[in-house]
Amino acid sequence: MLCKCCNFLAEGIEFRYNAIALCNRVGHKGGGDIVVEYYDDKNPKDFKFNAKKYVEKRNEIILKNTDKSVYPSCEGCMELRRPVVRDVNNLKISNFVLHHWTKCNSHCLYCYTNKDKAYFNSRKSYKVYPFLKELAKNNSIEWGGIVNWAGGEVSCLDEFEKVSAFFDDYDYFSIFNSSCIKYEKTIARHLKENKAVLIVSVDAGTKELHSKIKQVNSFDNVWRNLARYSQSCTNKALIYAKYIVLPNINDNKEEVDKFLKKVKENDIHFVLFDLDIYYFNENRDNIDKNVIDIFYYAFNKSKEYGLNFLLYSNSSVLFTNGKYKDDFWSDYLYDEAPKDNVFNNLQVVIIDKNGKIKIVPSVKQACYYTKIPYKKITESCKKYKKGHPKYINNFAFALKKDYLEE
């Protein structure tokens, strides 16, 4: 079947504070923003999630996006690709976006919750873990995907450890967006194991301006924790200090200089620069020249400090499309896609209790065949020793190259 489809619609799911959605794109003719279930914390018992219903709704939309027709909400969306073959019966979710909780330990000026922070902090979040278990039961989760912890602050989420462990079993790569006010051992472990990226919006180079933007006094603590994460992580490309440019607030050379100096002092090697989303949406064809110039200045200054500079999100769109497009930036765009796990390209030997063996092309295929979590199979392969297979649910595992050494 030939279908036009975006990657997120085919493989993603978004858990919001007030809904579960198939799409988070807005602004195009069709409007996007496809929600499957709405959540009202005043009536939490009425909130249900049916994994099968979710998958059916996704498949219905994908099948309508052919070369001859478009699902109404998708009309005009830049994310729709040219017609590709899609077997909707075999699609699994591999991109999870979590921002279903509302509490946070910062009050950032640019956050959508800032207009009524007391209201958002008082809202009752739903539990996402039961819904993840339902998706797993429905065999709707792909192994080796991405989970983006996008909203609020992970240290404020009471399910954090449980949900993180769930995704560990599926060998997921985590993108942690954190205020870094609190040091999290789980984040540190993922960084050490090359299983996560940490993005921290500091947005300032001085304590005074940081306090103004964040509306909490956390400047010194944030840098101290960032340095601590960096010390425990050998791959410096996994930690990013972020600077969101806010017109008439931090869009000046002096503040950028001081920010980059702090980055260097704390052994952070990568910086992300972005533009305030509200300013961008309202002025995308009339951006102040000073705002444009500050990105070029920050790039050149980063090079002087020996730092790696990347554009993030809104700024990527700003400089790769429309009026302010500049091909110069094509090599400096942030890419959150993780590298494949080393086991994904190695053949796996499955041994049952009767000594029968089956050779499959990857750990993912071993997962499908045995219904055993990815993490357990990879650990079993690592521990395999000649003549001493360790069984998990009546199966033992080895990499083919190790097994053949016998």
C-alpha cells in the first residue's frame, strides 16, 4: 500500500498533561494536533486508554494519506513524505514523548505554564506506566527506540524510576530535558552507559539573569550538577548546555560570552542555541536583526572557546527554511537519533532446553521470537560462556561468533 506518512505518525506516541496524541504539529492548513484521548484531572476515573484503539486510529489515518487523498488534519503538513510502502499491520511504536506531568522546579519565562504556574503545579497527572504496560501487552512497542522526557522536570515525576526501568528493558535511548537543579543518579548511569543525552537550558551566563529567566535561584547548583554529570561521562557529546535566545532579555553579546565561558569552565563540550518559540511563531518573517546576528556571533565565539555549536528546534527551522535560510547552517543542526546498539547488527543464537538452536539476525528478532526483553537478551549474550548457557524462560542466548568458537 502506498501511503504518505510522517515518521512520528507511523512510529510515535505523545503523552501530554491533558491528552494522548498521535501528532503534535500545528500551524498547517489541516491543523494537525491529532488527539486520541483527552484527560481531565477533575474526572480522572473517566480517563481510559485502549492500546488497540490507538493503533487502529493511527492505521486509519496512515491509510488515508495516499498519493490521491490526505487525512483532513494532515493537509498541508510539511512532515508528510512522498508515497512510501507501509504495512500498517506491522508498525510498532518506537518514539515516545513524555510530558504528561505538570510539576516543575523552575518557573521559566518562556514555558507555556508560566501564565498560571500555580494552576499547573496543582494539577494531578495521570499515571503513564499502566498505559506503557498495555502497549507492551498489545505487542505495539518496538525495541531499541527513543524516549524523550520533554516536559516538566524528571526529578519531579514520581514514576520516573519505574518508567525509566521499563524503557531500559526495551533498550531505549533517553533524551533527558532537565533543569539540572537536582542531580539524578539514573541520568548519570544512562550517560555513563552511552544510553542517553542530557539537555539543560541554562539560558544565561550570570546568576542575576538566570534567576530572572528561571524565576528560581539555582544558577550555581545547575553548573555544579552539569560538571558532575560531565565528570561521570566519558562521551562528552551526550551533554548539552542550551541557550534559548529571548529578545530584549538575553540577546546580547556580553551574556552569550559569559554563558560560553561557564560552559568551558565546567567541561561541557557542546552547546545548543535556540529561539523562543512564541517570538518565533509571531515574527518568523520579521525577526529582529540583532536576534539573527546573535546566532552568528555565538557560533564564532563558540569556536574560539573550542566548543561544538549546534542549532536546536525553532532556530533550525529559522535558518533552513524561508526568509532567513542560510546553507551555512546545514552542518550544524542537532540530531537526536541514537546510534544503533552494537548487538543490532550481530546474529544471535537461541538455544532451548532441548538443545535445539535457532539463529536470528539480531537481538530484536530474538525478542520477537522469545518474548524476552531486549536488555535481558543482550546481558545473556555478554555473559555467555562456552558450554555454560544460562537459561531465561527456557531459552539461552549467544552471539553467533561466540557460539561458533566452541
